[in-house]
Amino acid sequence: MKKVWIAIAAVAIIAGIALLFSGGEPAATPAPEEEVSIPDDRIGSGIR
């Protein structure tokens, strides 16, 4: 059972660090920017 608790603690720590680096909600903003850039790349390759 110790391994289970260690795994849970590791996931919690990683999630906490991710929230600290992302600043919480702002993590949602980079995704739309990436989605916007992907169609531009496809359009550019289609023209070529």
C-alpha cells in the first residue's frame, strides 16, 4: 500500500507544480493560440 500512497503523492506534487508554473487559469490560453497556428500551417502547405 505504500507504493499506492507514494504514487498518489507524486501525482499531487506534479499537479501542484504544474499549477504553480501555469498560474492556474492562464494555462487555458496557450491552447487556442496553437489551434489557430495549425490551420495557418496547413493552408500554407496547401498553397505550395
